Amino acid sequence: MATRSLFLLPGDGIGPEAMAEVRKIIAFMNDKEAAGFSTDEGLVGGSAYDAHGQAISDGDMDKAMAADAVLFGAVGGPKWDAVPYEMRPEAGLLRLRKDMELFANLRPAICYPALANSSSLKQDVIEGLDILIVRELTGGVYFGEPKEIIDLGNGQKRGIDTQVYDTYEIDRISAVAFELARTRRNEVCSMEKRNVMKSGVLWNEVVTATHKARFSDVKLSHMLADAGGMQLVRWPKQFDVIVTDNLFGDMLSDIAAMLTGSLGMLPSASLGAPDAKTGKRKALYEPVHGSAPDIAGQGIANPIAMIASFAMCLRYSFNMVAEADRLEAAIAAVLDKGLRTGDIMSDGCQKITTAEMGDAILAAY
Amino acid sequence: MATRSLFLLPGDGIGPEAMAEVRKIIAFMNDKEAAGFSTDEGLVGGSAYDAHGQAISDGDMDKAMAADAVLFGAVGGPKWDAVPYEMRPEAGLLRLRKDMELFANLRPAICYPALANSSSLKQDVIEGLDILIVRELTGGVYFGEPKEIIDLGNGQKRGIDTQVYDTYEIDRISAVAFELARTRRNEVCSMEKRNVMKSGVLWNEVVTATHKARFSDVKLSHMLADAGGMQLVRWPKQFDVIVTDNLFGDMLSDIAAMLTGSLGMLPSASLGAPDAKTGKRKALYEPVHGSAPDIAGQGIANPIAMIASFAMCLRYSFNMVAEADRLEAAIAAVLDKGLRTGDIMSDGCQKITTAEMGDAILAAY
Ligand SMILES: CC(C)[C@H](C(=O)O)[C@@H](O)C(=O)O
Ligand SMILES: CC(C)[C@H](C(=O)O)[C@@H](O)C(=O)O
């Protein structure tokens, strides 16, 4: 069978520890299931900066572009706070997203039944929660030009960022949201601030047009992004798929993740457009959580988000649906058994290490 | 005694109903306490558009500029969804903020003890919550130029908004936050996205410098805005004062408001710089909630946010601290008695109308 190429970028902080658990699963699938994964590994973020003064090297970028899928850990930490803006750890992630044209960021916010009680929200508000945030990832204020600080003299500076969206960018991300809604509860809510932003006016207009032209079977609603944030906190189960821009998506998906009380549990997928010839999409999979430098290197980090990101990789990059289902079920089973890393520990459960969690999930797979 | 001039802009939806209850309180204070309020009234939002094709007329703008304080209800509704962008209801509010230079938006998020159970968050997470969001209100992506939609041909358009902050704008809003923190628990958390936005880099730099130069007695921390949103949901009591820009402030203050479960209860104040001669600040007071067109005209809206906004007006524009305290205590007392409008109704409480709520608060004052 054809080789499935994975490029691993563990990054900084708890990234490498979490990635080590995914390596175990890959090795198991190669051994026992002849899955045919080939892996290569590179540096990103602060560790790349330390090695060669850049948040990702051109060589590693080439490997990321060539791989079937990239698995990404996390980047950043106080060690690199004073690094110049262009070389800061996040620049590596942003370059991967931009150069690979990963415009569609899928962030499921689900509440694992075993953890329904660990949220700051009331149990009935989040129990059974299953929403999907589709965030635009290569446009908006993250990449628009001008983006600069100008010295105005007299001790005054001016900081400028530019929010830009073109019709085609809004069309393609909303198409992804509509397509995914069809595989779920068939509802999309689009969020922007059309009452103050011209890009929001265009966003609203294009989503509406794309819906009318190609997806009128899906139920579409619109919400202002501030009201959307409120509604996520008030009653998140009202949503199925939420589609929104890069910056609102950053805020709203983090809030949605925190609602579930399972921040250390949530995966994400970032996808490009299907290749015209092969139909393959470039893809990068990463946990929603950050590099957590405060607990790095102690072997206590929660590897579940990273493992769940690999499950998304099986599903979206390799169409290995049965294996993805099995891996996700294994995560739920381990939680049901009461096994917990420190971040999700609660009374009556058993506290285990990063490696023990990886082993337990593999045993349940 | 000198006349205290108030300019009332009830606006659309439930705005006029809520404002009617404030009128009762003003009349009472004039009658019984010789408070010397003079009032005038104008149109804003959709009702202004209906009357003269603009979201606020020049005449009413002049009156707003001349008044000691503006009391603002709410604007907007589906009736005006198709109105051209420049004349949409929100344009009236944005013009007031910009032309009056109301750069400092104070949004307290407090949890009334009687309502601690009505939040979607667990009671221990929000009980006793008392945080203050200080939002920059006249800059950022709300007003930066270019702000436009360009036709690129071939069915493609480009929507552009510009996020701009100058040193002096960041300095003056952070000074407001530090000053207010001194009257509270003496802690400020500044939120931006310096990892992706140059305006965020400048924001962080200026807040740090202003702190060092003039407010080093206040405890200052920094958080990325997305992490800040998560922390608000996880454990909001970790914050005292949060200072942030216009757009992040819009999102974060709405989320904070929703946390309390008391959205219909929360006031805001928007203040300008003190006049060089008189020391007076231009000021506008408005509830955080919107115009709620679905329940408008039925006499069931909750007037508490509007009344609490008037209490902020007493405090900040007229230094009537005792009266402000008394009015806020009256609100709490009425809630303690179990009187509720429909939006905050719960078992064992008595459901009352907008007018009955206004009367009850006045009786408890
Ligand atoms: C690390 C940072 C640049 C990134 C972002 O802002 O997109 C992160 O917050 C995320 O959501 O993936
Ligand atoms: C009505 C709208 C323009 C306004 C804003 O976005 O500032 C509102 O959401 C607010 O927070 O006061």
C-alpha cells in the first residue's frame, strides 16, 4: 500500500511530550495494522529559533508542504518573549498556515460525558455539547497589509493592522461550513460585526449568496460576533456549525473550548483546498491548547488534545474513518474509567502521567 | 443651585420604555431633593432615521455636545436592516461616541446576589463577581481608515477595515483604568493580541510605559485577548479591572455581562477627557443590552440597566455619590424582595412589568 507521510512538528513546551504519545499510536498502527505511515520530524517555534534563528526553517517548510499531513504540537514560552516580532515562535505557525494555504480551521467543541462536571458552566448547559467552529485562517487582520508601527515623532507611534477579506475567501470558507453542516445537524450560524465593519458587511453578503446559490438546503442564520459570544456562554447547544473570520474565530473558538471544561482535550484541523488533480488537501493538525511552559518537561501534561488531533488527521487526511472512530472511542473509554491527568483531575479519579494516558488510550484502542 | 442638564436619547425598541422609568426618578429627585435636573429629549437610531433620514440629526448632536450628560437607551431593529450603511441605527451611537470624544467606556460586570443562580455558570464561579472592563471607545477598527468595500471586477469585492492606535490613545485609556483600579482592588489586566497584531505590540508597550511612569503602585498584568476570554469563562473573579481596545472590549464586555446572568441589569458609562478649564467630562450613559425589538412596546422590558446607568451618571457626571449609592441599593433591595421582570424571572419570585419595576425601585430609594 502507498506510504502515508506525516511531518511532525512538536514545537515548544508540552508539545514534544504530547507528540511522543502520538508516536506510540503511529508505531502501533504501522506494526499491527500495516498503516504504512512514514514520519519525519522538524523544528518550529522557539526551539527552531534557538537552533537557526527562525521560527521555522525553509527546509522544514518544504517538508511540511510535501507531507500528506503535518502534526503540530505547540509553540511559545517566556524564554522567547524578547525575540524580534518577525522571529517570535508564533511566526512559525502563521507561516505554515499562510504558505500551505490552510484557510479552513475546524475546531470542534465537544463535552466528554465523563467531564461534564468539570466545566465552570452548569452541567445541563454543557452536557452533550457538540458544536463545530469553522474559522477562516489565512486572511483578515492576521495577514492584511499595512501591518506596522510608524514613528510619528514627539514620542508618538502609530500601530496599524489591516482587516481584509475578498469575496473568494469568504465563499470558500462558508462552503466548507455548509458542507460540514450537511454531515451534522445541517445548521450554520455566521458571525461578524457588519454593524461596524465593512469586511463584516461583505462577509454577511457573500455567506448569504453562497448559501442561496449552492447550499439552500442548509439552515443559515447570522449573528453579530459580540452577541454570538454571549449566546455561546448563555446556551451553547443552540449552535451546530459556526462560521467566522480569523480574529473572531480565534476568540470564539477559545471561549467555546473553555465552555466544555476540556481545554486540554480539544483538537483542531487546518485544511487547504483540494488539489485540482489529486483531490488531496494540504493539512495541519494541532491541539487547541498552548505550550503550557509552566508544566513542560514534567511528564504531567494531558496528551489527549494531541491524540484527538491525530484522530482528525486519520479522518480528514486519510479517510481512515473506522480508525478515527476507534481512537476517539478509546479516549472516551479511558475517561469513563476515571483515568485523569492533573489538569482534569477530580474526586474519585486516578491521577496518571502523560505517558500513562497515552498507554491507556492505546490499550483501549 | 446650578441646573444639571440631561439630554435624553431613548432610541428604538425597549429604549423608550426603559427611559420612562428613569424619567420618574429624575422627577422625584427634582421634586423631593431639589436636584435641579433639566431635561431635553432627542431622536437617535432607527427612529431618527424615520423622522429625518439620519441616525442622529445635527441639531440633536449639538444638544448632546452641550448637555452635562447624555442618557442613551438603545438603537436598532429588523425594521432598519436594509437601511444604507451610513444611516443605519448604530451610526447614531458611533457618531455620538466619536464627536463627543468619549474614549473611555466603563462596563462594570457585577453579579447581584439575588440573581447568582440565574447565570449559566456555576454559582460559586460568579457569586460576588465585581469586575470592571475599561474599553477604548473612539479608536481601533471601529473608526480607522480605509474602511470600504472595493469592487475588484469579475464578481470579486474586497472588504477593508483598519485597526489604528496612536500612543496617546493607549496612554489615556490605560490611565483611566489605573485610576479606577486605585479606587478598587488595585489590579489592572491589559488584553491585546500582540502575537499577531502590531497595534497589540504598541498597546502592550504603551500600557507598560504608562504604568511605569505614573502608576507603578497598581498591579499590572498582560494577557492575550483570546486567553483573556477563556479566563473570563473559567474563573472571572481573578480580575479586577480589564483594559482593552474597542473591538476586544466589545466582545469581552458582552461576555462578562452574560457571565453574571444579569444582562438586562448592566449599565455603562462613556466618558471624555476632563475639560482643561472646567474639569468637566463629556459623558453618555447607556445600558449594555440592546433594543430587544421582539419584546418592545409590551411594557415587560427590564428597566434596571437603564436605571443603573442613571446611577452611574449621578456618580460620574454630578459627583452625587450618596444618591448613586442609594439608587443602586434600591435596585438590590427590590431584587432581594423577589420582584422580577420576565427576563430574570425564577421560581418563587413575583413577575412585574417595566413600570412596576420602576415604581418599586423608586419606592425603595
Ligand atoms: C498562537 C496564535 C498565533 C494562534 C492564533 O492567534 O491564531 C492561537 O491563538 C490559535 O488560536 O491557534
Ligand atoms: C451597537 C454597536 C455599534 C455597539 C458596538 O459594537 O460598540 C454595541 O455592541 C456596544 O457594545 O455598545
